Amino acid sequence: MIITLNILRFFFFLLFLLPAEAALFLMYTSADLVYKIVSFTSLKKKIAKNISLFFPQAQADQLAGKLLRNVCYGIFEIICFPFFREKHIKRIVLYQNLENLDRGVAQRKGVILLAMHTGNYELIPIFLFQKGYKINSIVKAPPTPLFHFLNQSRRYRGIKLINVLETNMYREALKALQAEEIVGLMIDTGALESHHEMFNFLGKNVPVATGWLTLAQRSQAAVVPVYSQRRGRKVFINFGEPLSVTSNNRDEVMLKLRNFFENFIKNHPEEWGIFLNDYEVKRMVEGG
């Protein structure tokens, strides 16, 4: 697989010497071709089954097809991240409420940026870095060739990675926040491996990681939720209002975050990449 990915990356390195519109057209056309192939595999049925567990009344097969196409687009974008310039990102990314992030940054305590596995979430730090923000992404990346390949894209032009398998995540995140930088993390996986609480989400009693709450309270950093949504061959990024965490309002903050993400997932279940993961879906459905 890694050999194939490296060959693809070299192929797109050559393609991205073309004008931006042509390079992006060929990138997405390639993704469409791969989608047509994988849509005939059992993967689509697995996704549809997982969607049905959360949304039994939904047209799961149709939603699974949309999610699978989203994933194919996202994979090819990630492969090509190292070749993205501002002109490419401007053609791909739509965004809203970026001023909410700026309000958090203006507090000069750093920002904890919370996202879920929706749309192409990997594009959020790339977009922000191009905008001039100082970004640190918290990742869980084993020392395997696949994650080495992925991290080459994640480190786009200087984005810092905080790998929980290699360093003390809490200490490194606190250091970045004290430097008034942004720390981004995902909140919809890995809860059982860290501090967590049971929380109602989409009608299920699911374990939710809460270590970031303590981090936000200690650092006084603003907490800004964000989601990514696929809109055809573009990615829409929406930033929620900045929140402050104190010892007295943790439940209130969690409720506001639940509403922000839950409303989005209810209206766009085809955006949530969690449905690719049988283990995570089963864990959530069974309540841990």
C-alpha cells in the first residue's frame, strides 16, 4: 500500500505543476474513479449498517454512498497536501465564522480547537496554517509506514504534531497554549484511552474524552468547536463560538458542544467518518 501511495504522490507532484484548476480537476477525477470501484465492495454495506444503528429511519444505503465518496475525495486531498498552495486552498475551501476563532485568539491564552471526524477534518489545520495561525495537531500515530506517510501531509509546511504515543500530550499542549498557539484535537474517538465521562449523544450514552476540559480550565484557553463538511468538490469549514471553561461551568460547556456537533450530524450523517469504524460505532451504541 505504501509503495502505491508514494507512486500516487509522485504522480500528483507532476500534475500539480499544471495550473491550479487543471491539477484539482485531475485530482478529483481520480478520486471519482476510485469511488466507483470501491462502491462495489462490501465497504459500502458495512457503512450503511453502521449508519442504521444510529439512524434506523434514514436511507442508509444512499448516505453510505455519499460518505464513501467523501472519503475518497479526502484521501486524494491528503495525498496532495504537500503540493497545495494558497491558490489551491482558495479553490477548495469555503468557510464561515472565522471571526469566532479570532475572538478566541484575541484572549491571548491560546485556543483549543475541537473537531469531529467529519468532512475532511485533516484540511482544517492546513487551511488555518495558510491563513497564518500557529497550529499544533494532537494525533495518535504509531510508528508504521502508513502513519509516517500521513504525518508528512499533516506537517504541512511547519504544522506541529503532538503525538500522544511519543510525548506527554498534556505538557506539550499546555506549552503550546502558553505560547498563544492553537491546539487542535478530535473528540469523537479514543475516549476510553484517556479521562472520560459518559455523555448522551444522538440518543446514545457514549464515553467522551474530557481531558481537554481540565487543560482548558488550567490554561484559561478559549475552546472553539469546528466542523468540516463536504460540499461536492469543496470543503466547508464552520467555527463555533469561543467558550471558556471554569470549575463551575463544565457541564454547560459540554452541553453547548453537544448541541453544536449533534445538530450537524443529525442533518448530515453522511459526513461522519465514524461510520467507517465498526469498533467505535459498536462502542457508542452499547454505551462504552
